[in-house]
Amino acid sequence: MRAVCFFFGSLIFGVCIWQAVVTLTGVPRFILPSPTLVVQTLWKSRALISEHALITFGEVLSGLVLGTALGAISAIALSASRNARDLLKPILVFSQAVPVFALAPLLTLWFGYGIWSKIVMALLIIYFPVTSAFLDALMRTPRGWLDLAKVMGGSSRRILWLIRIPAALPGLASGVRLAAVYAPIGAIIGEWVGASRGLGYLMLLANGRAKTDLMFAALIVLAVFTIVLHFLVDRLATKYLDRPD
Amino acid sequence: MSDVHAIAPGLYLSGNAYIEQVMIFEDLTLQIASGEWHCLLGASGVGKSTVLRLFAGLNEGIKFGGTLSASDGFPFSNRVTFMAQNDLLLPWLNARENVLLGTRLRGQVTNQFEADTVLEKVGLADHRLKKPSQLSGGQRQRVALARTLIEERPIVLLDEPFSALDAKTRSQMQELAVDLLKGKTVLLVTHDPAEASRLGQAISIMSSSKLEKFLPPVGIIPRGLSDPETLSAQGSLLRILRGTE
């Protein structure tokens, strides 16, 4: 309750400062629109914004689900085979050395202007954190459990499914929490580079036409979506992946 | 399991062990009679656990040169089970599922009735659906004992399984273990002279240089806590450990 109060308190404080800056400095609205103007635009353009927002939300959620699934499967495959680890880990690390943003034009070229290039962008951006967090956890199964399983006569496949994977789920949870924050970034970058729909596209369009208030409105929708997504993913991860002790 | 495997064999170990070029023990000979509780007493770091790991087949990283055999000439595999200081319960499984872990790891059909019977034997009939986090330290170690019992293996290796328990629970667990592990060959690794003098039908004292036999007090195990002979043996063992006798 205290945290919620402080959250809204700091929000109201921030908005007040924003309004004060605009009122006191008389900065033109195309440079910095006032919060009241942004709220008015948000309400007036709600149909336009929701149409584009739904596209972006769809891209983010698809990228999140696919990226998490692919990351989890890769981590399990890598944990099961030392050869696969030795072969693929350098590639994984190298892939992180290439800024994903630089790949965006290429992805648009390969996957077109539709939603797929954005989904792939979101997927690429979250694949590494998910794989890396889950793989780390899979490689750190407490030795005592593995010793016990070995003495009991468990096969490595069963030890993986019954002990190592369940034991590593909190690691997957950390990866998914990070992914929920990164996925919208991927989708927006994808939309900036080439799109005809989505919040990123709307922001660029609004910016180009000096409709800064519309850009802020789209930005607020995106920020609220990201916060809600992060909160929901955090709750789900805590409920289904984390352990109480 | 064939009859010949159900009879508890004696154990024999003789040789040297190294871990990463460091000598753990040299020219050590340990003989454990069929069906006896053999206490291996020693300070921390003298290599007691290495002896236990060799018998358990957990020899990864240990360079062992010598003989390791059972008195009936059959191999150890599938005839050994062990309990550690840490109960090694999987926190995401309830007590019954933890007891059935070995069966599931081997891909055999699980028998819940059997698991419940064993849990009843250790006095946890009402706790079979509880997760480890809902159990006390003593109850958790009882589940671990039930998990050891259901394996029905003739050789039981105990690596200080009672040392993390409070004094009252420890003495109760010692009595329960002696009662339920009747007829099995038990190697109990401990650093506690009181435990060795209470439970050992044979006692070996391990130091960095040698293995020394100690004549255990008379009387059936578990010996009385305040039995003068037990207390006197405890004193002698402590003096030997401290190197004053």
C-alpha cells in the first residue's frame, strides 16, 4: 500500500514539475507540450492511438512468447550437451557484440514491413538474456541433488527433466522478467526502421509533423503498457517459476 | 531385485586417493562387516567423505588406486543409497513425491501406497502432502530417511545425516534410523564422538595419516545416552581426536 502511494505520489510530483516548466518558461508546444494538452490529445486521438497500439502490443507479446520459448529450448539443449555449449557459446557471445539495432534495416529487408520484422527484432533482443539466465541456472544444480540422483540410478535425461530443469526455473524467471522490459524496445526500433503501423510508426509520423503532443501521448501509452507487462510477467514468474524458499 | 542383492554384503576398501594431485589418504584399509553399523569418525577435512563417495560410486574427480569391493563379489551399483547432512529434498515436490524420487528417476511405476507406508513408518503419515518448506528440520530428515528406506538397498551410506539437528531430534532420529535400517550394512561418517559411541558396532578413527580401530562399548545400538560405558567411550574418542591419548 505504501509503495502504491509513493508510486502515485512521485507520478503526480513529476507531472506537476512538467506543467510548471511549460507554464513558467512558455516553451512552444511543438517542443514540449503541457501534460494537460497531452491528455487532451490522448483522449481525442484514442481511436488512432489504440489502432496502432494494438499492433505494437501484438508484436511485443508474440516476440516475448517466441523469444522466451526459443531461449528456454536453446538453454536446455546447451545444458544437455557439452559439445553444443562449446560450439555455440562463442557464437552467442559474438551475436551480442553486434548491436541489435544495427540489424533492424536488415530484418526489415528479410521479413518485410509487416509485423514479422518487429517480432523477430523483439525476439532477438530478448533471446540472449533468457538463454543466458536459464543456462546459468541449469549449470548450477546443487551438487548434492545430482549425487543423489546418480546413486538412485537416474538417467541423465530423467535427471534433466526431474531435477535440473525444475531447479533452474527461478533462473528462467529472471530472464523472462528482463525480457518483458526489453521486448517493447525491440518492437519500437523495428517500427522506426520500417513500418506502416504501430506506436513506433505513429511517433515518427507525429514527430515529422511537429505533433509533439501526439508523440507524447503514444509514448505514454507505450510506457504504461511496458509497466503493466512487466508487472504481469513478474507476477506470473513469481507464481509459476519461482520457489518460496 | 534378486535375493543375493537383498542380503547386506560386507564392504572393503584399500588403497590411495588423490583429488587434483593432493593426497587425500594413502595405504588406507577399511573393512566393514556384513550388516553392521560402522562409524568412521574424524575431524573435518581428513577424507571421510571421500571414502563414502568412493563406496557410493561418486568418484568423479577422485583418483583412486586400490581395491573397492563387496564381500559377495557383486558390484556396488544399484545396491547403495545415501543420506547426507543436507536432507537434499527437492523443494518443489511434496514429501510423498520426494520419497518416490528414485522410482521416477529410474522410470519405474510409482507406488503411492508404498510411499505412504514408509512415511508412516517414520511418523509422517499426516505430512505426506506437505512441501519441505512446511516441515521442520527433523521432519525433513525423516522424509530423507523414508526416501532412503523405500530404495530397499542393502548398503546405506550416511554422511553426518543427524549433525544439523537439535540434540533432542538428533537422538530420536538416531534411534529411528537404527530401528529402520536393521539388517543393512551401514557406513556412518561422523565427526561427533558421542554419535560414534552411541551407534557404532565398529568404530574407525580417521586422521590425516592413518586409520585406527577403536573397540566400541558393549551393548546393542542405539546405546543409552547416559550409559557410563557410552560416555566413557565418548571421552576416549574425543581424547584420541584431540591427539592427547
